[in-house]
Amino acid sequence: MLLVHSSLKKKKIERPNDGARAVGAQKQGAKDVVRLMNHELVLPDVFGDHMVMQAGFELPIWGRAAPGSQVEILLGQEKKTVTTRGNGDWEARFAPRDASFEPTVLTVRSGGKSIEFRDVVVGEVWVCAGQSNMEWSVADSNGGVGEIDASQAQNLRLLNLVGGARGFSGSYGVQHLDRLEPSRYSQGAWEQASPNSVGRFSAVAWFFAVELQKRLNVPVGVICQAVGGTPTEAWVPLDALTSDPILRGLVSANWLDNTRLSQFCRERGEQNLVTAMQSGEPIPRDDLGPHHSFKPGFMWQAGVEPLVPYAIRGFVWYQGESNAETPERAIEQSLLFPLLIKQWRDAWNQGELPFLFVQLPALNRPDWPLFREVQRRVQKKVPNVGMAVTMDLGHRSNVHPTEKRSVARRLAGLALGSTYSMNEEALYAGPVVTSVKIEGRSVILDFANVGQGLEASDAQELRHFEISGPDGTFFSALAIIVGRQLVKVESDKVMKPQAVRYGWEPFPEPELNLTNSKGIPASPFSTLSDQELYEVETKPNPANMGRNKMTNVLPLISKDNGPELE
């Protein structure tokens, strides 16, 4: 974590009054009014030359024009005519289409103005979002240079939505403040894959798309909206946060002063805004304080909502680092993450759209084992969700491991196996504990997703298994693969075992080695119930002193206590 400016530590910044804060918003609102008064026809950035439209779903096309005017929309030979509503909004829907490499043209006309988008194809569209590890570029990843050189041979289309003011170290300039309005924050245009477009694109999103296109042989379009440092709550609608009795505390005050939020996010946000605050520059804001990509609800409004209801196949999510700061924040994720998934699915109204995400990898940060476990339990409780395990792809001290191709391949395996039901990808997830049986001083773990059988990736003894007795103290344990899908765990120090955990370290050394026959690693896990786990992890600990705390917050993702105990 980078330190905030020393001036911020010495004194509280005097924030500008509400009138000054609102100037930016007023300017943008005036621009929108002028555009409508001028009968200007506009479509969102999600439409453009080279775009991919989702096969097999109804295709919404929408925009703005003069209130009460006629809008004519032609998608190839098919035509729709609609009348704008009183606020100028309009929408047309076209029947589902099959995937095709044959390009077509989208034309929209109204009030004497015509907009035409060429080279439009139908295929598979995925939205990729998150923070810096999703943002991490192809150029900065392992093997990225060669990938860029070969990119023109790929029949892929990319929409890279770039935020105007990100959470970098330093203060925003005037050009950043101008982009802090949600309606102006994210900008981008569809591009065909080329050395120029691929190099700066998300590595995880790119490699994911490459794998899909290779196997599906249809056009693939990826929409990427990723901003480094953004916490989960920034991607959730404000009304959803305020309606939850526990999560509403995240939006109960000016976000820069709200200790329920990440200390890193608040300090970095104030670091970004300090120059404008001190100078009196107008900062776009609302009742929660100045706009910023870290602010609760902002990325939903600025980055996700503008894409709705563009037809898509599903979501890919790589985020969590900014929410794994304390045990309480990790526990809070058991509510936040399912809420995010629900809100996104509800907004698109395409059923339970696939939601694939990356479990945080190994890194030497104390609260990451608990956060990874929360992620694992979300996967178990929320339908049509897939988790890519990346414990073997992390780095002791670097929060941005550069091996992104392997991450993307595991995500693609989840998509190909579950979403597209490809037989060749029938084994697309790593081993998962399904039941726990206590036999004397041994614990027998039963795993699913084993393929031909469980394996030790390096042909050595299984490592990083621990076992506890009635007092809750965990001891290193001997773990042996028994048959095809069972692991027996025991320790001479525990005569009456109660629970087992695996990989419960920030950065296990040597690395974890339990895999299935395809080499896909098993996730770290704990067999403690939700309540037991959270109580253990939030016990007063000298190492935790001074960190942000929430009071009386032990949200449970469900009443299910994990693997079945026998």
C-alpha cells in the first residue's frame, strides 16, 4: 500500500461546500439538455463499428433522441420503428440470431440524422470487470509480447472501457475532475484485435476470449471495464446497499470519512482529490461525497449500468484485493458478493447468467485465507457461479502476478464446460470437499471433481493439511489419498478431531499440491461452520490491533454449515 501525502496525516482537509461540489454535475446536466433540445440522436458507447452482438438472445438497441420523435432502426434487412419517450429515451428489440462471421450493418435514423455502424457480427459476448488484476494488460503479462504479434490472426473484437480518473498514486488534474461524472467516466470503442488494441487490453479478458474462440469457432466479443483498487461496494447499486440492514453502514456518511470502508480506498481517494479540495476546484459529487471510482455505487453507475441491457452471455470477475483488508471486511464479502451477482443478473434480466470469478491467489497478506474461504462458500451457495482456483499462480509479495494466461484458461474451462456444455471440458473445476466423516482419530474427506482420481501434483506427500480438536487449535496433519476421491487426515496431537482445513496460509510454502487428474488444483478450505469460522477469525488478536473494525457483524451466506458432517 502506498502512503498518503504527509499533509493528509497532519490535518483534515477542508472540503468545499455543497454549491461548489455540485458545479460539475450542473455542467453535465446542462450539456444533456442542450443535446436533447437540439434533437441530437445518440447511442451508448457499447454500440459501434466492429461490435459483437450476442447469439441466441433477443437483441436490445437503445439510445436518446428528441422527445416524441420517431426513430428508425435497421439491423441488416430487419427494421423497427419506435417513438421516443418524454425524456428522449427509446429502445427497440430484435429477434435472436445465430452466430455468424458474416458482417452486417446497424443503422439508426431520427430527425434527419443517421448513425451507421459497420462490420457488426453475431457471436458470444462476455463482460469482464474487477480491479487491477483484471485491468492488467497483455503487454505486461508473461508471453504478452508474442501474443500481441499474433493478435491480428485472431477473429476477436474488444471493447476497452477506460475510466477517466483511476485510483493511481497522486492527485487528479482538471482533466480528471471533468471525467468524474458517472455519465462521462467510462469511454471506449469496439476494435478488432490487432497489436495496437491487444497490448493495452486486459490480459485475463484477452486470453479468456482466445480460448473461447479457439474452441467455439464463432465471433467472440469482450467488454472490459476494470479499474485498479476498486472495492466490491463500488460495483453495487446504492439502493441495494441501503436496503440491506448490515450493508447500509457502507453508505451512511461521506465515504471519505466512513470507517466501515477500506482504509486504503479512503486514503488513496483523498490523495487523489486533495489538490482540488485545497484549491476549491469544483468536484462532481452527491450526498455521499466527491465522486471517485472507489466510492460505493460509483462503478455500478459509471461502468455497469451504461451497458444494460446489451445482450451478453455472462460475466467474468477478478476482484477482492481491496475487500480483504481485515477479517470483518472479508466476512462482509459473504453478503456483498452475492448481492453484486444478484443485482447484475437482475439488471440484465436474462435469467441466472453465468458468473465466473477468480479466487484470490497466494500472497503474504494475513486475511487472505479467510477471504478465499468466503469466496469458496459463495461459489457453493449461489447458482451458476464458477470459481477459478489460482493458489499456484500467486507471488509472495506482488499483488499483480504476471501469469495471467493460466488464470484465463481456467476461467475458459469453466465457461466451456458449464456454460457451453462441451464434453471435452467435462472436468473443468478443481476438487471440492462434499462430505466429512470422522472415524476415531481420523477425518475422511470426500471430494467431487476428481476426474480419474485425486493426485499430488509433484508426486510428494500432500502438504498444508491441518486438523483440530474440541479446543479449536489446529495442528499440522498427515494427509493420504485413499482410493479415487478420498483423503484421510490425522495427527498424533489430536485424538478427537472436529475440523480440518487445507492451505490456510496467506502464501503456503512449498505450494499446495492436491489436484485432480487434469492438474486443476483444489481450493483451500475449512470444514468449520460459518459461525465457528467467523468467530475464530475475528477473535481479538494483537496483530489486528489498530485495524478498522465493524461491531456485531457476523453475516452468514446461508444457514448451511458447509460439507456434510457424519
